[in-house]
Amino acid sequence: MKDARNWKYKNNRRKMLLRK
């Protein structure tokens, strides 16, 4: 489940980049 936080953090950064 350690990856869950990793993918969540990566997803958040990707969403921010997409919003930009």
C-alpha cells in the first residue's frame, strides 16, 4: 500500500500540470 501514496502524489502533480 506504500505505492498508493506514491501514485496519489504523482497523480496530483499530473493533474496540476494538466490544469496549467
